[in-house]
Amino acid sequence: MWVAGVDGCRAGWIAVLMRVDDPNAHRVVTVRTLEAIADALEQPAIIAVDMPIGLPDRTEGSGRLPEQLIRPLLGERQSSVFAIPSRRAVEATDYAQACTIAAATSDPSRKVSRQGFAIFPKIREIDALLRARPDLVARVYEVHPELAFWALNGGQALGQPKKVKGTPYGPGMALRRELLRRSGLLPEALIEASPPQGAAADDLLDALAGLTVALDLARGGGQSFPDPPGRDAHGLPVAIWTLRMLPQCSTMPITRTDIEAAHARIAPHIRRTPVLNLGNAFGHDGPVSLKLEFLQHAGSFKTRGAFNTLLSKEVPAAGVAAASGGNHGAAVAYAAKQLGVRARIFVPEISSPAKIAVIRSHGAEVVIGGARYADAQAACDLYVAESGALRIHPFSAESTVIGQGTAALEWEQDAPALDTVLVAVGGGGLISGVSSWWAGRVKVVGVEPEGSRALHASLEAGRPVDVEVDSVAADSLGAKNTGDLVYSICRETVDHVALVTDTAIRDAQRLLWRDYRVASEPGGAAALAALISGAYKPRSGERVGVLLCGANVELSKLAEITHP
């Protein structure tokens, strides 16, 4: 699927066309007519254009309702939102006549600005095109660049203008390019591209802003002002669209900047795990991307959080301590060994011998700390209080969550654009990091066993709650409570949690071994179990990512599963 961001320019129109599933497939063109963009070889499914669509017979207040709604959001940039007058005024080709008609069809009476009158020919062009070709109405969306940048800036007005006295303003242009860069939606080559002949640098920047909205709409997002859109007398939509926004996004405890800094910090110590991109896999008719995080040092993603904590905090002489069902302990043990730090790991009795063996192989001291994970955590906390060791929590600590988020950073760089990612949930550190990275840009779906549903129960209750744990994946997905940090992140950034049966998890383990020779532990296969069992049902053509997160499985048990 292709989409386009479009703005008016001296040559007519400037369009940036891009393929949704391959950001490197793009081109920038200028054309004389908007219809030429709609009928281009790429046949863009969504065209986001910076030009009014849908005209009133009369106006009340300062223009159409969309303009009135978005002006208060833009701070000092309000003046960039022209007051669009009545249809009869827009149809006038003489400025004085347009002012007379506008004044007669508005309350309070308003004339037309010279800048507004200058874009009337393009408004008439769009209006005529959509009325003549109703098939295009569902493809063409009105956008406003400053509203797109408002959304990209976390719902905050920009402090720098794009132009000063009609001339592009360097700091303001740079600010908007940086917002495009941080969004992760567009390739650097487009953000830094020079405009083609017949268009100015600010025209290209506005078209790129429109392109971000088109991409969001293509992925099921978008928000309109008003919501729902109105309709004019000819049935054309009357609304300005921008990217979807998450509530309280400006107060997220963990930002993309935090995750980028963590990746720079830990990159010399971790593996950049590969991505396997498949087409029409696992019964789905769209592409599936597998992030092979089980290939990480110590067999799971948790090595990321362990290194980030050790490298960002002062480690006391007593060393570090952690409670773990196995994978977190193995990761902490590995990171501590590599950095020359003492480590004591507390594990519950349900931990698999394979995981305990991995922990010991990295030189850490292993202590059996009770029947379940909560018991091991209590024993760890007591030791930390007595010894002064640094506690490395497996999920309820910002340094851990930030480290886990680096997996999503790499995934976005190495894989085509994704619509949805499926992430297994134990305590929630991984999904919190992943969803902090992709907040509002990619749908993040948690996957938990039916018998171990701490995040599902917390989101349902509206607060962190304790749950009973009974699942084949309990040694890695067996947290009794997510804690406040994970809950606060996931309630804002996770779309929902899908529950899978133990049978589905076993089926996913078998499939991974049979078809890919991947030896996955139950928790590592849980996210895939949601896809193959139908616990998560993607729409046709949806680009789905599945994070395969752990491989510390006892081979004897895997043999029992794969050869019953």
C-alpha cells in the first residue's frame, strides 16, 4: 500500500509518496494537478493534503468548525490557520467580490485575507475533483502541517515559527525536522531531502508532515477535528486530520530519548539480535516479523535491562542481587561476570534446572528462595537490606524497562513498518519498554497465559492486583503482580492483553522446533501462541510483529513436547 503527503507549491502540488511496508520505497514529485497524484502509478490509498476540503454555505465565528477547534491547540501558530469562508466566496475569482460575499455570508461579518484568497484556486480544484469523482472521497484527507507537528510534539504547541515574514526560519525548520526524525515514521533520506524544482523547502516539510498523518491513517490511527467529521451540502467531509494521540503522553515516565541513550550505553555489551521477516506465515495472509531475541546473551531479552542497570548505577562492594524465575537471573549473572561484579541470584523452587545451570555457569551464587517467585523476591529484598547490595529488579524498575525497550528500537530499524507487535508478559518489563518506544505509533498487544495474567487482571481492575499463578510458563511469565511502574505505562500504551492456553503455548513450541528448529521455552513461545491459536486475530494484510523472547528450555522437556 502506498500513501501520499501533499502540499500546494509554485509548480502546482508537491507530493511525497511512500510505501507503508517499506519506507525506503518513496519518491518526491511536483505535478500540475491533484488528480495526477491520485492517478499516479502507485495509486496511493490515502492522500493527506494541506488544503481545505468541504465548504460551508455560511460561517459562524472564525471560519469552519475544524479551524475553530484546532487554533487553540497551536499557541502562537494559530495565525497559520486561515478562516475559510462560504462556498460562494471561495468560488469568486475577484478579491473584492470574494470579500463582499464572505462578509454577507458570515456572522460576525468577515472579509477574506489576501493569503487566504491566494489558495482559493487550489480549494476550488479539490472541490471540483472530489465532486466529479466520488471514488476519491474516501482516499483524500484534509490535514494541517502545524496540527501534525503538534501531535508529533506530544500534544504541545511548537515554540518556534516555521517562517518569519514569509521566509523560512532555520531554527523552526530544524525543530520540525527533528520531530519527524523522532517519530521514526520516515527515513532520514526523506527528512533531509532537497525540494524538487517548483517547490520550496517549507512546501516539502509540510508534505512530509502530511505523510506522517497518511501513514497513521493507513495503520488504523488518526484523529479528526471535529470527531466525527461533518459534511457539506455536497456530502464532502469537513474535518482536519492528524495523528492519533494517547492520553497523558507528555507524562510518560520513560521516553524514546531514554531508550536511545540506553542503547548507546549497552550496545558494546549485547547482541543485536536478528529479525526474520516472513510473508503469509502462521495462517495469516499478511507479513509477519519475528524478533529473535532468544539469541541474546544468556538466552533472553533480559540481558538488555541487566546491562543498562549495571552501567547506569553505582555498584557497591557487596555487588548485585536479583530475584528471578531464571532468565533475569541468568542475564544479571552474565552482565555481572562481564563487568567483574559479584552477583547473588535468588530463584524459586519452580525454576527449571536448565535456567539454574545457566545462572551458575556465569559464576553467580544461586540461592533457592521459596516456592514461588514472590518468595524469592522477599528473600532477595532481605539480603539487599542486610548487605547493601544493589537490587536489580526484573521488571519494576525504570533502568530495567528502559533497557528492554532497546529491543524495539532495533526492531524498528531492522524491519519493515509494523502495525502490531505481540509481546509476552510476565512482570511486564519487556512490554513496558517496547510500548514506551512505540507509544501511539504501533499497536502493542500483550500476551499472557490464562493461568498467569497479572497485567490482564490489573488493567481490568484499574490498578495493580495480585493473581494466582499456574501455567507451564510460570518460571518466566509467573509474576504475581506487575507493580505500579509497569501498570502506569501499560494502561496508556498497551492496546489490550490476549490470553493463551497452556496447550496453545505447547503448540507454538512444537511449531517453532518443527519448522524453524528454534528451541523455545514456554514463555518465549507465548506471543506466537496468540497468533497461531487465534487469541489475537489480525485484520487482512496487517503487518504483525512477534517477539520471541527466551530459549532457556530443558531439552528433555522439549523432546517430550515435540515427540510425544
